[in-house]
Amino acid sequence: MASTSRLDNNKVCCYAHPEAPLIEDYRAGDMICPECGLVVGDRVIDVGTEWRTFSNDKSGVDPNRVGGPENPLLSGGDLSTIIGPGTGPASFDAFGELKYQNRRTMSSSDRSLISAFREIASMADRINLPKTIIDRANNLFKQVHDGKNLKGRSNDAKASACLYIACRQEGVPRTFKEICAVSKISKKEIGRCFKLTLKALETSVDLITTADFMSRFCSNLDLPNMVQRGATHIAKTAVDMDIVPGRSPISVAAAAIYMASQASEQRRSHKEIGDIAGVADVTIRQSYKLMYPHAAKLFPEDFKFAIPIELLPQM
């Protein structure tokens, strides 16, 4: 039995060492004073996680007893009861049939949502997107699904469009080609669903800039920070000076990376940059041709040149 202790401001403590923090022995359920070893309290209930298996199958390793988490996006909250397989004679009737069977009570709407959520999670996992973007994409798809504004469009196309919008709204945009690479839908169909979704939800996304892709492209190309900063400055200055009118931010970023890398010791070819950025070699060359005559004005002042501007390759 536990020894006498005193209660100080609703706090159980040792009478001899009231300031000493007590140690809890989870296995024995005791509260022990670390100074003198006195058992201050016993029969303490452990409120931690209980790692036991409650399934009928003794060989199972799943310690859960309550099923999956509740999904607020589903109509029923995804609350359901799964009856395990019968093991005794009381589980079968006189004809050998199971007395208790699971019923398919999930609505077709919820089944459609669950399928879309799995597709979004699968696509996001392939391009290493965080959970916050998955949650936003799921919410966007839920709004589109409930509004019934995109009838006739496949769920995969709507899921791809919602993932693309979620990436842009979270500040980590991906290109249509990157979404197409992990989706079953064509770029054209995703573009249509993207426009229809923005109109249906009455929302908008920020315009894409060259800086949105620069760090990711340079990281995938294994370029140093000096080249990345130079390419970012080149692309921003070229846009501000209106040197590359009508060119997409992705092609301008690719051309800026090519120019900065060619002036450094870490050179990268058109093909290497095009494969990472998803831009054709011809597109990079065309943007680079427009930027080359103004190269002296585009580079930052602190850029460390390995090759002078005069010796940069001409197209």
C-alpha cells in the first residue's frame, strides 16, 4: 500500500521531498519519489496508448479497435461498423449461412468521393506533395461534386484539375505537364476542367511567375545557389524589361537557367533543362535568342563569371 503523502495545491508529492518530481512506474502503476524511493501513490491508471490487438485473428498485428478516422467530407462522416468473420457455431444458422453480414450502406455519392480522394492522394504522392495540398484538393473536389456544375466530366479529370488549383493556391505551383505525367487525363482535358472549376467555384489563382519554378528546377538540375540567384535575377529583369513578350514563365525560367549555367562552371545543356522543366529545346532557344543581346544588363552585379558574357553561346 502506498505511504502517506500530502496534497500541495492539488498536487501529489512526497512528504519528505515535496519539490522532487515524481517518477511513474507504468508497469506497476506506482508513483515513486526519486530522492528516497517512497511509493507515494499506487494503482495509477495508465492513460497512454494501448498497443493490443482486439481482432479475432490472433496473428493480426493491427492494434486498432475503432477503425479509420472520421472523414468530414463524406455525408455520413464515414462512420461504419465492420463485422469480422464468425469463428464459433453461434455465428451460423441451421443452413450454415452467416447470421451477421456486412451491408453495403454507403451511398454512390460517397463511393465516388472516396475514389476521387484516393486518386488525388495517389497523384500527390508521385510528385511529393504535402498533406496540406491534398486536403485543399479534396475540399475543392467536394465543392465541385456537390455543386454538380461539371456534369459529363470524368472524376479523374476533375481530381487532376483540383490538384492543379490546390498547388497554385498553396504557393507551390506545378505545370500542366507535371500533373499529366501522374494523371490518366490529357493536358487539354485538365485545362478545360481547370477553367470550368474556377468559374463554378467563383475563385481565382495567382498568376504564375518565373520565381515559382526556379528553385525547384535548379535543385533538380543540381545547380549551386549562385546560379539559382543569377537565373532568378535574369528572368525577373527580362520580364521587367519586356524582352520576352508572349513567352510563358516556364520557358523564360528555363532560358534564364541556361544562360546562368553557361556563364558558370556548372553548365547544363538545353536537353537537360528541357527534361526537368518540361519545355522543348526549340522553345528554350527562342527565349534565349531574345535575351542574349541584353545579357550584360540581365546578370546581377555580384555574379561570379567562369566564362565572360562575350563568350556565351549564340543561337
